[in-house]
Amino acid sequence: MQTDSSPKAGLHVNFDTEVEEVSERKKKYLTAKYGQHQMSLIRKRLRVEMWMYDQLQYLFGCTDDSKTYNIEIDVDELLDMESDVSRKQWLQTKLVGAKASRDTVEKFIDELLQRVKTL
């Protein structure tokens, strides 16, 4: 009978309990990463939507946080429409209650349609 007298003979590793502890300790969350081109498209859309938000506040006379307006303009819905005429008519019906002048509202609609076309 031969005995192993090497220094590593008595060492062993038990992974079962350590794996559970490690997985409970370290919970990983997956974060979506976008490519540079996709991020530039997202930034462009955000700029258009933030500009639209600021303009709507102006059109409806909301200069402070206490005043709010109840209007929702969905950019995707606007893009899905077939013609500029239908987009313009849809926006005009949405902006009926605006406190700004009719010329200011028309200018906003024209500029919004121009900006949306770049998306």
C-alpha cells in the first residue's frame, strides 16, 4: 500500500455551497447597450420631444409648474400618418385650446412637422 505524502494530497474543493452563496451575493442586472448610431438617433428624438414639450408649455401659457395642460402628441402616431395635410389637420385639432395666437400655433405646427421628418 502506497500513501501519498504530497502537500496537496489532503486538499479538496467543495463548490456546491460556495456557488449558492456567490449567486445570492452577486445579483447581476443586464443593461442594454446601444451602438453609437442608435444612440445618436435616440438623442435626436429626445431633442425633438423636449423642444415640443417646451413649445407646448409656451402655447398653453404654462410658465410655472402649477399650471398644466392636458395634451398628448405622439410622435410615432404623427409619423405613421400618410400625408402632411393629415398631420397638420390632426395637430390643429389637438391644439384648439392653445392660448397663443393662431399664427404662433401654425408656426409651431410647421416647425414640428419639419423636425419630425428628420427622425
